[in-house]
Amino acid sequence: MIARVWHGWTKVEDADGYEAHLKPELLPGVSKMPGFAGSYLLRRMVGEEVEFVTVLLWDSIEGIRTLAGPDYETAVIPEERKKYLKRFDAKAAHFEVVAEQQ
């Protein structure tokens, strides 16, 4: 399993609006894509900003390429959500999930 991890930051006053756009699905249609295995949305206050971390779980890199294209590290941010973001990672990081406990 592969975890795709991305960070974005908002102003405090934009955080609730941004979060509302991410629920119930982080990216439009992502849950129906082949290889999608789940997601997490994380939020925390950092000084005068709110940091969001998205973790998308995939069966393989191939599923991520279906989402993001050949340059699969490039961040996928729908245009209507960019207005909420103060700054964001241009690239997502990908990690092999080597252990899981629930």
C-alpha cells in the first residue's frame, strides 16, 4: 500500500470553508478510482495559520498515476479550492506503508 501525503495551509478565517470543501471526499471522484484504499484529513493550528494534511491510501503507484498523471508527485488541487489556500506543497510525498495497527 502507498500513502500519498500532501500539506496545505490556510488563514484561520478560511479554514472552516476549506475543510467543508474537503468533506465528504478529499478529491472529487477519488473514492471511485481503481486502487483507492481510503483517506485521512488532518488539521491543526500552527501560529496564525491552519495546516491541513491529506493522506490518500492506494494499492499501488499505478492508481496514483490514474489520479495525477505521469508526473504523479504533482499536487492535485481543484481550482475552486485554491482560493482558500495561503500556500501549499507543489508536490505530494509518497510512502510505502510498512506497518498498520488498528
